[in-house]
Amino acid sequence: MRTLAVAAVQTTPVPYDPEASWQRFAGQVRTVQELFPHVELVVVPELLLSAEGPLLEPAPADWMERVAEPIPGPLTDRLAALARETGLWLVPGTVFERAADGRVHNTALAVAPTGEIAARYRKVFPWQPYEKAAPGEEFTVFEIPGKGRIGLAICYDGSFPETVRQLAWLGAEVVIQPTLTTTRDRELELVCARANAWTNQVYVVNVNAADPAGVGASAIVDPEGVVRQQAGPGEEVLVEVLDLDAVTRVRRYGSNGLNRPWSQLARYGSAVRLPMYGGSFRIPEWAEQTAD
């Protein structure tokens, strides 16, 4: 039985104070490890360590530019040390990353218990016209040995069906989605989280910031689109043991024992013209066995 115990920490930064936000984050990670020793992966909201403030609180001038850091760099060194100390996989929300070309990206990281940066994902779909970070250009997955493959998405990415479909195509069984939603369209995001989970037969772990940084309502959705847990508006932690074999079962036998989209795509997808993408559907290797 393949399981992955996750803790989705719905919390807040200390507005515009990266050092205080780091200390708060590190303390919360250590507390999760102490309270829930079976947890293997901790995820927190988008831009937590870049110390974003509430929507209507005036931000310091050029805040994104001021706090952007290279990866690897001093912040990732601290994350590596914390991961080694706690023995946890960390998806520490996202940070403003200063790329080699000078552009700033909104970037999610996955840090292994060894301290290695296992994945770096630059948000492909920034929330434009409001978010000023430069978009990334590719989707990212990483392996947790003995468990499975994990995909990374960030907030508004979930509004584009291409995101989770591509991650699932790359073999993701779980999509970790740090989020910073401060507005009333949170209900629509939860609709997307359920739809993305069901249509791609993956777990979606969508962790939003708590009030007042965000509107909360973090959710963990299973590969049949069922909401396993959903938070309220305030600070809390969702602890869930994901059954990754359930992804295998659902993809083989169907959601609710009925719907098998991946096996249908494996049978007929290559014959379907997709002019929007300039090609046709390519069968992922892992799905070929489902085309029965």
C-alpha cells in the first residue's frame, strides 16, 4: 500500500517581514513534526516566505523586486537545513525568484529530507493583470522514492485545464497547489480543484492563506473529485494520508467504478486533431496499459 502523509498548513506570513515570516514558518514545521510524527510532507501557502501582505494593505514600493532571491541562494540554504533537521519533504509555498536574466518569477520549490532541491516550478499562469511576476514556460513533477510522482501548480494555474492535464500526463498522482487567494472567487477555485482532480484522476492539495492574508478554504480532493477535507477561514492544519494506490485503482476501473478518461484517450486520443495545440494527443507511457 503506497501512502503519503501530508500536512497542509493554512497560515499567514508576517506582512512585509521575511525574517519574521521565516521564523514563524520554521516553528510551524517543527510543531507539525512534533504533533504528527507520521507526516512526511508539509506544504504552506503561496508567497508565504516572501511575506506578502493583505490585499488592501499598502505594500512597500517595489516589494517583489526587493525580496526576490536567486535559487539556489540563502533562502534555499535555510530550507535545506530545515528539511534535514526535521526529515520532512517541504513544499514551502512559493517565493519570488530572481532568474539569471533578471526577471522575477513566482516559484514553487520541493525540498527533499536530504536538503536537495527536488523541483523548482515557475508559475506558468500568473494572475494577470494583477500579478507582475514573469510567467514560467514548463510544468514540473518530482519523485518521492517509494511513493510516487508529485506535480506542482500555483494558485491561478488551476483555472487552466492544461495545467493539471499536463502534470497528470507527466505521471503526477498528486498535485500540490500553494495558493494565495484574497478574493470572493475562492468558490470557483474549489470547483476547479474538484474538476481537475476528477478529470485527471489525481489528488489535489490546494492550500490557501488564512485570514487576513487570504480567505482560507484550503482543500484536499481525492482522485474521484471527493473533498476529503476543507478548512475554514482561519489558521489550521489539514492532515491527510493519501492512498496513492487509489489513483491506480481509479484510473484502471474508473471514477465511481464508471468513468475511465485516460483509457479512452489511450485508445483514441492519437486520432483526435487538436488544432489549438498544433497536433494531437500523445499517449503517456503509464496510460498505455489502461487502454483495455
